[in-house]
Amino acid sequence: AFTTDAKQVMSVAQDSLIKVFTVPKLEQMRSVRMSSMATSCCLHLPGTDVAVVGSWDNNVYTYSQEYGEVCLLLEAHCDAVSCIQWNKNVLITGSWDCTARAWSVKNGAGNSPGNEENQRGSRNLMSALSVGQNIICEMDHDSPILCLALHPEGSLLATGNQDGVLTLWLLPDGDLVHQLNCHEGSVNTAVWSAVDDRILTGGEDGQLTIIEAYQGTKICAHSLQENVRCAAWEGRLVIAGGESGDVIVFDMGTGLVIKRFPAHNGPITCLAVSPDNRHLATGSEDRKVILWGLHS
């Protein structure tokens, strides 16, 4: 995950460490143990120096670079936390226990840089959910949750499951909107369009699909001929990471691969485009993080 200023990139792995690297030189700045078990996902909270990290020990932690502190944020689930999302003081967690939960987080993260309250925001967050009393809603599923996608406006949540089902929920109440069988095998990644109410999914069956959220209809589907583990989406272009270790640039309009290049010696498990659209970061089971330059 990139920080919101695009100056750093963070990674977590089964060694339970969070590592922070500079952009673009990819020099390691931090390496900190987050928990006693593997860490699965991370994000940066806008306006703070805080990273939020999900772990296989069922918990969510925070790490503050400024204070060098690792703190338990909440005991979130009964099984591993597999994915997290953040929007407007709402934290969403997904788990292998077949539930997704929304949590209210009130802190200084939304304030403008330089504001005194914002400077205390990371410390305020450390205790915000310590007793787990801030839960907004819980959404039950029939199989483990592997990915989440929260609409930019924060009103719609998409969850992807191990059984190939994409489920759409209306927040904050957690009401079911649609449930669609999108893939043969797991739904590994889901990404909202930046301009409308469509969502892209990638699955174990090698398919990329686009869904119209409110209608609950599949607009198109294309095969990449390999397990799609992660993806980023901008306009017609999709950047996907596959089981082969290749990065695949795909045009959803024409259904053609624009470019495919070898990136890793193992499956690409995650990728992210920097907020300024200048860099792509990829992570793999080969234990490497690679930073790529993006050109228009």
C-alpha cells in the first residue's frame, strides 16, 4: 500500500513484519513486527503517519511511524483478518470467519495537515476501538471473505468470497443489495470504478468481470487464462497480477492484452498504483516488492 502522499510504500507478509520503503528508490525505512502470526493486509490512514494492519491472529493493529508504536486496535474476528478498507472514519474488516464488519473510528485523521488535533490523531486512534464497542454492522457470508471493495463515497461495500460469490451491501446498515455468482472458484480481487457504480472482479478461474452494482448485472467478462490474484483499474485499462508472476495490462474494451511482462518468480499476490499515478508496486510469494515506473 502507498501512503497518500505517494512518498512511501508499505508491505506486510507471513513473517508478521510491516516494512516501509521510500519512493522511488525503494530504500527500507522501517521493519517492525506487528503480531505473533502472519500479517495479511495493510493501509495508510490519510492525514496521519498511521498504518492499519490485519493479522492471522484475528486482530487489527496500528503502527505509528512518528511514535514507533505498535498497538492492538481491535479484536476483530473469530478467524484470520484477510482484508481491510477505510473511508471517512469507517474501517471495514473481512475475515475467514465468513463475516465482514464495519467499525466507526473517530480520530484526527480527517483534519488538515498542521492542525494540532491532527498531530495528535495517531495517538487518539490507538485507543479508539480497544474494547470493540464501535461496531456499526456485521454482514454474514457462506464462505471465507478474500477481498473487500468500498465505494469511494462509502455507501456501497462489495465482498468477494472463496465460493466465487460477489455480494453488495448498503452501508451503514449492512443491508443486502445483490448477490452474484461471478467466478468458478474464489473471488480474489474487487475494485470500484473511479467514475461510476461499476465494479471489477478477478478470480481463480482467470476471468475479469465488470458488474453494474445497482442493477446487479454482469456487463462483460474476459479470460486472462490464469488465476487473477490482484488488479488495479483505470478507465478501460486493467493492470492484473497473475499466478505466473507476470504483470498483465489488459484493455477491457477490446478484450485484448496490451502488454505482458515477467515481474516475479512466484504468483503476484498484491499490487497498487500510487496516488499520483507515477508508480506501480507489486508483491509476490517470491518475497520481493518491486516498484515500476508508469508512463502515459
